[in-house]
Amino acid sequence: MKIKIETSVNQSVSKVWEQFDEKLLMQLSPPFPPVKLISFGQKIGEKVILELNFFIKRQLWVSKITDFYFTVDEAYFVDEGEQLPFFLTYWKHKHRIVKSEALPNGSGSKIIDEIEFRTPTILTDYIFYPILYLQFLYRKPIYRKFFKNLNPPKS
């Protein structure tokens, strides 16, 4: 199944990219399950390792960065699941930032989460789709607030 969520922010691609770090990742994490960040990376070969706390059981989520790209008009990195929580059998997440001419002075960008996932069965794919969709929709106001507080780009 695929999910795509776009969020417009009034910051340049490079300004947004500079702030895509551990601090932002932790702010983007929804309240449940609680997440502990063990490792963070954005370059090919690096890993993002999270510990998810389901209260009765903790599980590691290990994703490897498999692709990376950066220009002034677009930047992205892709993480693919290597060790996934019980409800997932496949995970690929492309974190994209693209220049957006629609915002003032053409200085804005869009943050695009492109997710592809699978669960153990097609039925559970459909059950988890709205859950995962809402968890990524949760990010939109956080992105807007987070990037609103940065210094605006110079014209």
C-alpha cells in the first residue's frame, strides 16, 4: 500500500534539509507508541534505529538509507526497513523536499512523505492503512510550526 502526504512550508529546500535531523524526527513521532531514537542517518548505508515501546513489548525498527539526493530544487533520502515491528513485512519511506513556486517569492518548499508498506496479509494492509496515514498526517502541523520558526529565506 502507498501513502503520500505533502506539507507546504515557507522555507527553501536547503533550509528545510538543514533541519532534517534527530530533533525534528523526535518531534514528528506520534504519542503512541513512545519512541526512543538509537541511531539516525540520512546518507546511503547509514541506519535509522528506533525502539518502539508497546508497553508489554519493546521492538526495534531498523531502516537502512538506500538512496540520497540533494540539489537546491529537491532533496531526499530513502529508508527501507531491515528489521520491522510485528505489524509490518515491508517498509520504504522517501523523505522528499521540493521547491515550491506557489509560495511567496518562490522561496517555499513542500515536504513530501512517500511511504510504501506491507503487512502480513492484504486484510491487515487495509486495517493499518488508516492508522499509518493518520500517523503521517500528524506531522503536517508539526512541520508547519517547526519551519515557521526558522529565519525566513533571503529574497
